[in-house]
Amino acid sequence: MKKLYTYNFISRILFLLLVPTIFRALGFAFIWHSIFFGAITIVVIIWGTIILISPLLGRVGCGWICFMGTIQDLTSTVSLFKIKWNKPKRWIRVLNILIFFTTAFIFLFIRFDKGLVKGIEFAPWFLDMDFNAHYKHVWIYDTFGAVLLGLLLERRWACRNLCFMGALCAAGASYSRLIPVVDKSKCNNCGKCEADCLVRIPIKEYIANNQGLVTSSECLVCGKCVESCNKKALKIKFVWNRKNYIQESIDKITL
Ligand code: SF4
Ligand code: SF4
Ligand code: SF4
């Protein structure tokens, strides 16, 4: 388990390097265009699956795959400003979800009206394979955008506030069964896990107020906190019933 973060890091770097060749399967612009064309494509299937599994495995898509997140992680290590952790701004997230899907569906319905699209089609490879000029530009904008966001803002600020996909994954991850758990009997409250967390989740608050269950929907299940803890007090594990876990922990203390 201690090596989890090593595997996580390898995964993120691998996807970062591969992204120019598999951009069609990962880039959100392709989701927009899939809706536009009325096609269920590979990118829709992949991100749809990631959203669907988030109530079980949390934000694995954000923490293990997404190149935009990885770029922010890399650049935020030399961040120019240190902005304090703050909770995601829900209204910005909702607004971005609405803008993304409303615009895409409006175009789809216009095309329906004109008889250009015959219903929704299952067509994984519908969108062009080649990394043509248009999508190359999108990739370059995405990359530079993520570099700037990482340099100028708090860790993963954009993931917490701007990204519609992150918002959808976070909604599922609120119920995630796979979460970091602190064994309070081993923890000395040093705060290293919190300082090193890729998202700067206030882990100490969860230790103090939630019996060590880090139930934040922003958690990327990356394992960095596990690696950071010298006391071996932190593990990422399946907790099937959060309420029961908390109650049992309280019972143990009061016994
Ligand atoms: S929140 Fe969005 S940009 Fe950030 S890692 Fe998740 S999918 Fe990628
Ligand atoms: S790093 Fe370990 S010992 Fe320190 S606060 Fe986190 S869980 Fe506790
Ligand atoms: S709490 Fe741990 S696993 Fe979750 S994002 Fe932070 S460092 Fe990664």
C-alpha cells in the first residue's frame, strides 16, 4: 500500500505522455462533439464509466488518468502563490455543467430538426482518429491552461471549481467506498499528510471530527498521504458503511 503513490505517479505520467495519441479517448472537447453529432463515442464511454464507478472507487479518473490534473500537480509544486484551501464553489461547477451540456444539446436538437442526425447512434470510433489541426490546438490550449492554473492558483483549484467533469465525479465520490482512513491510535497529528496532499484536503479536520475517515469528495485516491505518513497511520481502504465505522470507533474509545 505504501507504494500506491508510486503506481499513481507512473500512471499519471504515462497518460500525460500518451495523451497526444489517445486524446480522442480523453479530451472533453470530444465529449462535446459527440453530443453535437449524436454519437456515443469512446470518450463518452470512458468518462461515463469513470463517473459511474465514482461511488465505489472515488475520483480515480481525476487522480490516475486525467492529464489536466497531472499538469496542475507538476506545475503547482513551483506555484507562485499560496492560496489557502477552500471548499469548491458549487455554483461555478453547476454553471459549467449547464453551459457544457446545454450548448452541446442545443446544437444536437438543431441538427435533429434539420434532419441531419438520425437519433443517437452507438459509434465508438465515429470521431476522426487523426490528431488534426483543430484538436491539436485544443490540446495545446488545455496544456497551457493547466500549466498556468497550476502556477497561479492553489493545488488543483481548477479541478475543485471549474471542471464540469470533476464536479460530476465529485458527486459520485461523495459516496465513495474507497477512502483514506487514519488510525487515530497511531497518529501524532503532525499534519504532514495534509501538507503533502495533492489537493490540500484538510485531513486533520477529518481526524479530529470524523474518526479519521477522510470522506472528502475531492480526494483523488492517489496515495500521497499514505506515503507521507511516517507513523503508518494512514491507509486507503474500502469502508462499506461509513456510519457504522464511525460509530464503532466512538464505541471503542468510550469502552
Ligand atoms: S477535475 Fe477535471 S481537469 Fe481535474 S483531474 Fe478531474 S477531470 Fe481532470
Ligand atoms: S502524517 Fe500520519 S501521523 Fe501525521 S497527521 Fe497525518 S496521519 Fe497523523
Ligand atoms: S487525501 Fe490522500 S489520497 Fe486523497 S488526494 Fe489527498 S493525498 Fe491523495
